[in-house]
Amino acid sequence: MARSSSRSISSWATCLLPCYGGRGSNKLTGCNISGDILPSLGATAHQPPELRKWKYLISPYDPRYKVWETFLILLVVYSAWICPLEFAFLRKLPRAPFVVDDVVNGFFAVDIVLTFFVPYVDNKSYQLVDDPKKIAVRYLSSWFVFDVCSTFPFHSISLLFNRHEHGLGFKFLNALRLWRLRRVSSLFARYTDTGLYTEHITTLVIVTVLTARHRLEKDIRFNYAVVRCTKLISVTLFAVHCAGCINYLIADRYPDPRRTWIGAVMPDFRDAGLWIRYVTSLYWSITTMTTTGYGDLHAENPREMLFGIAYMLFNLWLTAYLIGNMTNLVVHSTSRTRDFRDMVQAASEFAARNQLPQQIEEQMLNHICLRFKTEGLKQQETLDILPKAMRTSISLYLFFPVVQGSYLFKGVSTGFIQKLVSEMQAEYFAPKEDIMLQNDNPSDLYLLVSGAVDIVAFLDETEQVYGKAAEGELLGEIGVMYNRPQPFTFRTSKLSQILRISRPKLMEIIQENGEDGQIIRSNIQQKLRMEQTLYFRMHQDGPAPEFEERLNP
């Protein structure tokens, strides 16, 4: 049902479909089709998402807002590293090191304010919700309180109570900044549901990396194996980092420093440099995680023993997760993406082997990209499992208004349009794809539901655009009705949804309804006279006889 189509990949907007930069270049580029959302089927919801006329709204598809989101991701990576480090190692509280934290908190405070002005896509209707009240209610009832707590400068407030150091209470409050990991993961939620894993700090990192992986796996600029390995390494390193910081904190707070895992080998460890203490903690953490256990660093008191037990139990879960994740992704979850990548590679090699023009190669690759996107919607599969009567009812609801508004079917009976609609199929065409070519034999009649199409003709070996087809207009009706070669080439100028009905089925319906057939013939005669007028105005110095004959059936 959803057919893919072609255009230059580099000009797509922001939905990360995997794309190829064209033959002659090994560069792989991310591609986008109409801002992540394919137009809904039918005339009732085919318009692209548009913001209401309120000057303070920020489009979630605005490139500037996407740059802002990327900037926040970098800040979260910084917060994920510095927060455990401050929690464990910075016993003193000099003001200077925390100035950066205050600046970072300021950026996230700005983002909290911006969230009240950013429309969102409803999970059920897939429509862009731009009502300011609904946006505010949704945010206030979900993550607003947690975002505020993760942004509040607790360490600066603690200076008001103690000039040199602060207790564990303020440190735990300051650790709420790790909640930002959940906030970043929601930025990637358009590709995967991440709502099941929000209880553990380390799992939040796993969620964030997993969602980022879903985005990167479909971008063939990156090696698929490298993306997966990077994900697993990131999760492991963060777990090692957090465990090392927590274990050092236990030693630092223990009453007898010499009866600690680090004090036993480094009695004056508190006077050592930050780098030495941090590297030593990471060394203990990684040897424990890998179950190497050299024995040089080991638990010396009950607190450390309890934490060591908890950490090793966590490592069992993490190891099972890493192995299971790799196995499951490779065997099951990656099959569709892998098939897509193989198809792109095969198409690229086919174009290079046969020395096809770059335009044709790009059309092939864009066709595969859009097919990958539309197949993920499973629209045709959903309709196929339904009874015929139900499919007909759905088609009438979706397509009846746009078919009835077409000039060719004005004045015909309702029963005729119902028969027509029940035989139509919807297809998607990417920008710059040829729907039909000039001089092609008529096989199908097309109706443009959404998007835009250029009407192109080749005269004297030059390509000229004679007009544009807007939404609701027919394509190729002259050739279909008179069984003659198509007088024009129809080429999409942006992502378009088009209804198609085969010529034999259309003529069969017309023959069964004689009166409606007469009305249709009258309507197309009026259209032909308009086409001839347009043509002669553009060729006042002498029209081409062969082309003029095509306009005269």
C-alpha cells in the first residue's frame, strides 16, 4: 500500500532514515522525510503538522531547536561524569569548581522553560498538539517536578550552612542531577519506548544509550557493529565510574581510615591527589567487575563487604544484560535494519556496476529509504487482516471527500464514487520521483491527496515545467480516458500521498454507470480546453505539432 519513491537524499529534513550520499562518494548521510511524520491517510488528516499562529511556540522540528537538544545531550554526558565524582571525591567545597555546575544548571533551567512552549506528538493520535494549556498540563503532570529538582543548585545552597564541606544529605540531593539522563532519553523516545526503566541510575544510562543506539543503527553513516560496541562500552564505563566513586566514598567516611580498602595500602590516601585516588578507585571497580580480583585491593570492613556483595550481584545482572542484549539484537531486533542496509548496499553496487547516472542512483536509494519507513507503519498489513466490508468502510471514510472534490468526478452519483474509492490504493512518493513519464502507455489514474507535483514536458530535448498539481488534482487522466500516451511527466516536488486506481478497473466502473460516464467525459473535455489554452499561450511563436496532437485526443 505504501510505496516508496525517490529524491535527492541530501535534501531530506530531520527524520533519521539511513541514506546514501550518491555514487562516486562513500559518504553516508542521514536523511529526513517531512520532519519525522509521514502524512496520515485520507483527506481528514493529511496536512503536515503546522503550528497555530502563536508567536511563542517553538516547533520541535526547527533545526535550531534540534541543535539545542544536541547541546543538552553533551551537557548531560558531562553531568553523568561529574556528579558521582563530586559526590565522592570533593569533600571540600571550594566555590570555583562548582561554577561550571551552576552554568550547566542554568542551561537546563532554560530548557525547562522552553518545554512549556514546545508542541508534542500525541502517542495515540500521532497528531501535533500545539495547545499551550495541554502542553503545560502534560509537562506539569509528568516530569516537571523531577526536572526542577535535578536543576536546583543544592551545592550552592549548602555553602550557606557550611563554608568548607557539606554532609551526605546535600550530596544526595546534588546527585539528583542524574535524573537528566531520563530527560535526554525522552528526546530519543520517537524511536523507542523507554518508560519501563526509570528506577535505577545506571539503568537510566542504559535507557539513554539504548535509545540513542536505535537512532544511530538506522543511520548508515556509522558502522553497525561499532554503534553496538559503543553502547555496551558506555554502559560498562558508567557502571565502573559510579561503583568506584561510591566505594571511595565509603572509605572516605569510615571512622578508621586504615581499615579501608584503600587505606590499607595507602594510609594517607586523603592527602593524595585527586587523580591518584580516582584512578585507584577505577582500578578496584574494573577488577571487581571482571572478577579478576588480584587481591591487592579488597574490602577491610563490613561496610565495604556489603557494598562489594551488592556490586558483584549487580555485575551478574549487567553481564547477563550485555550478553543477552547483544544476542537479542543481532538475532532478532536487527534483522529488519540489517536487511535494509543490505538492500542499500546492493542497490549502490548495482548502480556502480552498470554505470547508472547519479540521478537514477539517488532515486533507487531514496525509494528503498522511503520503503523502509513506510513498511514500519504496517498500514497495508493492518488493512489486509480486516474483512472486505470493513476495509471498504475505512477507505470511504479516508478518501471519499478528496475523490468527490476532484474535477473529473464532479456531478457523478454517490454510488459511483463509493465503487471508485473501494478500488483505490494509497501510495507514498518521495520528492523528485517520477510518478509517470511522458509518452508512457496509460495504466493507472492517480489522485494527489497531499504534497505537490510538477507537470513537466520534454520539448526539443529540453525539460520545461508547465505547471504544478495541487492537492486534490488528478494526474494522467488524459492518457487513461483516451488510451493514449501520457502528454506530460508528473514529478513530485515534496513528499506526497497519492491514490491510484488501475485503468481497467476504472473503465469497468464507468461502463457500469453510463450516466456518470457521460458526466466524466464532459468534465475532461473542459479540462482539455484549459490545457490547450495554457499550452498555446506558452508557445505563441509556433507549437510543436506532435505535442499539440497529444492534447487533441
